[in-house]
Amino acid sequence: MSTKGKKVINLLNLKGLAKILFCLFLAGCFSYSFKGSGLPGIETIFIEYFQDSTNEAELGVKLTNSIIDKFTSDNTLKVVSEDKSQTKMVGKIFSITESPYTYDQSENVLSYKMTLNVEITFTDIFKEKQLWRQNFSEFGVYNVSGNPSRQQAIDDAIKKTTDLVFSQTFSGW
């Protein structure tokens, strides 16, 4: 066989090897799973109903239920009773404030901002170790005209807080 023929065979072998390696690389990328909590060895969470220092009806219950629903629908950490849990989340709503947000040219208020202020602690029950503690301050906006409504602004603040709490639980692990 000539030298030229050997070079062609070697090039074909290299191309074939490159294709195989590329396919293996892609298979590795697509089979990667994001399932699992990212919290080593932790599979369960207990979420205590949040204390509520406001006069807003059922705010603590609504925020707690929103966070429980987020964890339940994601299913990364299983929400369980305290006696079966590895971790515990405790929160306190300090305030919900209403302040003008936008004005018209005559300085009449067009919309208000509802700001929800919460402190939450996430603890490893078995290790008796605080994993994180953070204050969250999120808001929703409603128009004087009523669309969206004041309640929708509060619900928006609850949703934003829920999303941040969920993200905080898995960040840094």
C-alpha cells in the first residue's frame, strides 16, 4: 500500500474517532440530570407556618402555602411533617407597606407599591446548623383604578418572595 493510501486510511480513522468522541460528548450533555436537591444528603423539608406581624388578613398563611406549593410542585425536596424532616424553614413577616409608586403630571397618585418584608431561616435539623438566614423585601404594584387590584399586588409580592426563597434554598450548594 502506498504512503498516500495509508494517509487516507489514517484520516478516515481520525474522522471516525472524532465522530465517536463527539457523540459520546453529546450523550453526556443530554443525559445530565438536574434532579436532586443540590443539598448533599438532604431530601426533606418542613415548612412552619410563618409568623405574621401585620394586620393583613391571612398573609402569613398565604406566603407559607405559596412556598409549600413551590417545593411540592418542584419535588426536589419532599415537604414532610417536622418529625420526619431533615430540614426546617421558619419565617416571620415583619411588614407589608403601601406607598405611592407613580404619579400623573398633577402629582396625583396613579399606582401604589405593596412591599412585603420577611425574614426566613433554613436549618439542618439533624446537624442543628443554620444553613441560611435572610431578609427578603419584594413588591407588587396596583393602580388606583383597581386593575390590577391591591390583592393582586400582594399576590405578586408573595410570588416574588416565594421564588427568591426557593432559589436561596439551593444556591451555593
